[in-house]
Amino acid sequence: MTTDEIIKQNLFIAPLTEKTISNLAEKLPRIINLRDPLDLVGDALSTRYEEALREILHEQVVDAVIILLTPQIMTEIEETASVIVKLSKKYDKPILTAFMGGVSVERGVRILNEHKIPNFSFPERAVGALRQLVAYHEWIESSKGKKAFFVENKKSILQISDLPKLNQIIEKGKQRKNGFLSDQETFEILKAFSFPIPPYGFANNSAGVATMARFIGLPVVLKISSPDLPHKSDLGGVKVNLDNFEKVGKAAKMLETIVKNESHNLSGWSFLIQKMIWADHELIIGAKKDPNFGHLIMFGAGGIYTEIYKDLAFRLAPLEKKDAQALIQETKVYQILKGYRGKEMANLGKIGEVLHLTSNLVMQLPEIQELDFNPLLVSDQEATIADAKIRV
């Protein structure tokens, strides 16, 4: 099955040289087939894995190795994992593993994870991950891929003077149990990178909410803001389209009742007031840090449809312009965005700008573990981030 998947993914099993085959023949039992793929058979101890793996990694035509292990009675699971870790430090080649056996291989998998050796429950997944790694390498080696990151305009480059303040925000977020930044901290970061966000303000009481609503201009959106509540709608903590001050006052009282419920235990809470933005499309842009491959940038249908349709596409950061275009075009929602049944075409350029800025953000602040902008409100003119979450 693994060989079939390798062929399916347009990868190749490296042909071993006669010298390597001869070296393996001297060290391994005669019963073993020394041609590709190399099968060490069921009675292999960790020493056999070490002898074979050392020769394979030393082979110049081998670019990466996938190791499959299905435990037998005599299998030395932890010792074999330790051998893989030891040789991974000596040879600068990707090693992926598929230790199959559930609970029986847990200790070995733990050793691999501690030393950042990727392990997969099934070999097909390991092959798929290797295919992505190859694609990323090809992109890096391309002439355009050698750019650190795509910059749409000078505003998307973080000023050096902003770094100390933003690093303080990151460190503050790390001290929290859930790692989420507050809304105020999140908006500070977004402003530093020139993300498109609506006019906003914070208040601690109903009177402050009314004052801020007058300053921003009706209609407004009112939200509960607390780092302990990253998903505001879970508690009904969002009130939209407040187009007169009576509605603003009632909404503030309703949200204050929710906040003062001791069972919710919200620390450092305040009111977040934002200008109400109308748009034709609700999208999502996000990023998540993978321990092996770095940040993945996500794009797709957003708002209430994110979990229902799961219409999402992914690319590794950093993004180029062509990557942003491909991300958008891979989704089903793209068919709607480009104009459907006479409706106005969404401003794809503005969506691309937010994708570029997101790539720049995670490249320059790599301690960000995940973020999402949901919804990203898009019309034929603009793209605006209505809500944002960042975890460090």
C-alpha cells in the first residue's frame, strides 16, 4: 500500500547503489530482500534498524526515509525510536515514521514526538506529508520562492520601532492559560500591520458604550471582550445593527448581565464597540503553526458556514501573489466571489491583500500559534476584518 501511495503522489523509490546493497548484505540476515522497499522482517531488533537506516541515510540518491513499524513480540519499540532519533541528528535528511499499533507503540511515539520526528498512524499519511514537503522544497528553490515574503505595499512591512511593543503583547498572552490575546492586544497587532479593521473602541460601562457609539457613529456592533471568551457568540455576547441609542443601551445591559454571571468567570472584561459593516460575503482567513512545516495559511467560506460547509484551502507561509490566488480559486465559494447570476464580483484583490498581510504577520511574529479572521466581510469595494482571534 505504501508503494502504491508513493507512485500515486508522483514520488519515486530511490534505487540503491550496488555498494549500499553489498554493505547491507554483510550486516543483515540473508532472508531479507535487499531491493526496494527494504523489508527488515518481523524479528528485527533495534540494532538491525540502526544498521539498515545508517546505510540508507548515507546513500546519496536517497533524499528522505519513511520507516514503518508494526510491533511483534520481540520488537524493541522504544529502542528503535531512540535509534531513529540518534541517526536523524547525524544526517540532514527528512525522516518520517509510521509506528502502527495504538497503545502498544505509545512510548516509542512519545520519544519521536519529543525530538520532532513526525509519526503517522498510517503510512499513506506519511507519504502525503512527504509529498507536501517536496512541494514546499520545490517552491523554495524556484526563483520567486526565494523571496522572504510577498509585500503588496510598504505598509505591510512592520516597522522596527513597533517590535518591542508587539513582543510585550506576545509575552503577555503567553502568561494566560489559554494563550489568547485580548481584543485590544489583537487590534494593536492588526493596526501595526495595516490590516483593514472597522472603527472601534472599548468601554467599561453603559455610559462609556453610549459615548463611544456616538464617536464611532451608528449603526454599531456591541460585543463582550475578554481573553477568557475567544468565541463571543457562545454566550450570546454579540449584538449587531444597533442603529439607535435606545438599542445600544438595552444591548449593553443585556451583555452586562451575561458578564456578571459568576459561572462564566470572565476576567479583564470590557465592552467592544465597532462600526457596523455591511458586505455581500462572509469569509474566513486563518493561520496555524505546524511544529514541522511552519505556518499554514487558511482561506474559505466564513461566518456561520465555516463549520457547516468546511470549504477551506491551505498553503504554507510565506505566500506569493500566485499562492494567494490559488488559495482563493481552490474553494467552492470562489464561484460566488467571481460573480454569480448577475451579482457583483467581490474585490478579490482586497482578499489577496489580507492573505499577504496574514503571511507577513506570522513570518514576522512566529510565536503566533494560530489566528483566525472570521468573518472577513467582503464587497465589490472592500474587505474588512469584523472579528479576530490570536493565540500564542
